[in-house]
Amino acid sequence: MSDLQLTELIERYLAGDLSNEEKERFEALRKENAAVDSRITEHAHFTGLIKQYGERVELEKRLNAIHQEIDVDTLVQELTVHPTLIVRLWRNHHSKISVAASIAVFAILSTLYFTGRFNKTTASNYTALSRKIESVRRTAENAQRTNQALLNSLKPGHRVTNPGTTGGSGFALTQSGYIVTAFHVVNNADSLYVQNALGESYHAKLIYTEPTRDIAIIKIDDKEFTGLDKLPYNFKRTKLDVGEEVITLGFPRDDPYYAKGYISSATGLEGDTAAYQVSLPVYAGISGGPLLDTKGNVIGIISGKQTRTESAAFAVKSSYIFKAAQNVSTDSTQNVIALKPNKAAKSALAGLSRTQQIKKLESYVFMVKVYN
Amino acid sequence: MSKALNSSAPTDSEVVFGILNNSENILKRVYVAYFPMVLQLIINNNGTADDAKDVYQEAIIVLYNKVKSGNFELSSKLKTFLYSVCRKLWLKRLSQMSRYGGDVKDFQDHLPVEDEADLHSERDIQFTKMEGALKQLGEPCKTIIEDFYIHDLSMQEICERFGYTNADNAKTQKYKCLQRLKKLFFQQEQRDQ
């Protein structure tokens, strides 16, 4: 039997076209010959595949025909999820946006860096209250003062007419002419003069500095200086409570300036325990001035103010004056500052009216004039 | 949107009976009813409307064959079934095109339909081979094979169409054509492996 005949037989067998007799013979052949059997299976499978393929093609045609009738474009319009404008912008331009953002960040950081924002100093927040004397004003005053100098040269305690490059305030520690002021006032000074409320100027020299506490001690060494009367105020070692009333006297200009306020915090800028925060209207030039309580006890030295806040000043606590005085005494044999807290004795200022207090204080508070 | 779709959609059992009875109307209605759902899935997941058409038609074919083979059970909604098959097929295509971003944005519930999708793609490969083999076969063999094995024409009819003088010649010709088709088909299989 040829392969052609066998194939025909198989096809007829599968289609059920064989007569009973033929079918029996064929099934017998299939049983005894495994090759024939596998041929049948294979043929059935392959022709089945052709048939299925045909059906698939047919079905696809039908589906395509149906698909033709659908308005796909309109559906696409309807069904596209439109992301919000921002999301679309981001998708289309994210690389550009990223570049721009990094440039912006870089620019901000470098600006901050070059403007010194990253220097951790509090300088931007803190203004030392030493006085810069403007050259314009100086020349104007010079003219005026030359005349005065002639007149005043006759008086004892000669007046020095040059107001100095910078200035501040200071106050007497002892009768012998030791004066305490703020370190930043006398920093870099070539020569120092102090001037009292009467306008009398004396030459002074720097004795001691303590930059970390912003304290300096100077001494009047002038032949004209004959010493002071007994100090009207005491030095108080203990701390004052928040809310206590305080006064100050200083020289932001040529005449003494008085201000009243209160302790607003027991610590200074950024929690500095060496200082008080004081609510006082202050001006440049008042640095180094005394801070007193109402009973006439010195409780601190005015040192600076907060830049961005009105009337928030800082004062170094008086306990550091004691320490400085002690350091001066131990450092040298020449300079002895005996500063004792005089708890028992009332200060001479206690009980006086404010105007009287100020009148008395005036003689012991000095304008510190710095030449450099 | 879904409300409008559902109103025109045939019920699930209608669809099953419609496919079994070769109802053109039901096929059309089910096709039109669920196409927007699949279109929405595809175009919002990096696909085009044409991709949606391909994927959806494949899913309809899967459904069709499943119903025809008699093992379609309405264990889930027909809609969910179609969506799941499309989703699976689309994921597969995305990964083939390496456009797959990790996840698809879903719009419907879906089921795991691994078997259906795998079975379908396996059969698809066979059909692609058959298509290629038939193309290479050339005329008149291609038409003879198609007429006899697909369109179920008798040898007598084929004889007449092709003008063979006797049925034996036609049979011989058909036999030779089938042998060549098998050869081409399995050659392709080997080539693919």
C-alpha cells in the first residue's frame, strides 16, 4: 500500500466514509501496526490545525469587520486619562526642570556662602555698641572746637578737642582712676582718652582685656587727674532677677545719655550665661556703660544689642567685673583693684530720686575715646 | 462611562449561548461593549489604539475558543475575564518591547489568567507557522488545501474548480500539496528551534 493510498484511507477513516468492512480491516491494521496508528494521530492533528487556522482567520475577519464600525478615535479622546497640567509639564520638561532646579540650588547655596551666612558667628545678629565717629561730623566739630580749645585751655583739666576715631563709654572702678569698659571699644586702640560729663579729657592706658567676656580695664594716667570722690555705687555680685528695673548712663554723644529698662532675660544672645538681655533703648557709643539697679548697684556692663529687634540690649554680668579686677590684681604688683561687694553699706545712690542719682553718676561715667 | 456600556452589553449567558450558536449579532455586541474598557487600559499604559485592537481581539479569540471548547465556566464576570486576559497579554507585550515600567495603571478588577494566556500564545505560534507555510506553499496548492481542509469542499468540487480531468489526479495533487505543507511547517519549527 502506497503512502498516498494510506493517507487517503486515513482521511476517509477520519471522515467516517469507510464502509463497515473496510473500517474493521483498517482498525485491525491500526492495532497491529503502531506506525499506522501514529500516522493517524499525526494526520488528525495536522489537518485539525489547518482547520483551526482557517477558523481563526475567519474569526479575525469577522472581528475586524466589527472593529471597523467602532469610532476608535473618539473613544481614545474620551478614555485617555489626562494628567494634570503640572504632571504633563513635568513629563515633557523634567530634564530641563531638573537642571534649572539644581542650578538654582547651587546659586542659592553659593550666594549664602559668599555672603557669609554659613559663618556661624552671631555678628549679623549682634551689634557692638561702640561708636564710629563719622569723619564728616568730626571735621565740622573740629572747626567749632578749635575756638573752644583756646578758651578751655585756661581751665584745669584741659580739654582734648579731637573726638577720636571710635568711642564708647566706661565707668570708674575705683577712686584712683581704674575704669571698666567693653573690650570691643578699646580693641585696636593706639591711644585712649576718657572724657567726663564736664568735658574734661584725660589720657588713659589699657591695663587689662578679656575679649571673650568683652571686658577691658583702663587706667587714667594723666598729671591733671587728681582722683575721684568716693564712688556712689556698689558692685553687686549676685544676679538680678528677670523683670527687675535697671538704668544705664553712657555717652552715645558728647552729653551723657540716660535710659531705663528692665532685665528681660537672665541669659544673653543664644543663651550666653555671661550676659543679661536687657530691654533698653540703646545707641552706638553706649558700650561699656554701667548697668545699675534702682538702688545704685552696678550689675553689668552694656555690650551690644540684637540687630533685628528694637531695644534688646545685652550686658555682661557684674560677676565678671569682679573676676577681671581680681585678675588685674594678681597679674601685676603695680595695679591693685580692691573691689569688694559692699553688701552691708547702702550705696550712696539708694533712696535718691532718679535725677539726683543721675547727677551723681555723671561724674563717674566717662566717654572713652579711641584713636587708631 | 461604564453605565452606558452596560446598558448595551449582552448578559454573560447570552454571550456564551451566542458564541455556541455562532450568533454574529452577539459577537458584535460583546465586542462593542467591552472594547472601550480595554482601549482605556492600553492607551493609558503606553499603548496605541492599534495595540488595543490586537490585544482585545486576541482576548475575544481566547474567550471564543474557550466557549467553543465547552470548558468556559462563568466563575467570574465576563467583563472581568476579558479585562484580565487583556491585561495579561499587554503585560507580556510590554515586557517584550521592554517598555514595561513595572506596573500597569488599572481600571478594573482582574483575575490571574496565566493558563489562558499561555495556551493562547502557544496556539498563536502554531498558527503563525501555518500561515508562513501556506504562504510558501504557493498556488494552486494553497487553494486546494484551504478548500479541502478548511472550507470542507469535496474532491469532486475541487476537481471542477481546478479543471482536473479525473479525481485521481486531483487526489495525487492534494496528497503532494499536503506532504509539502507538512515539510514546510516542520521546517519552520526546526528553524525556530
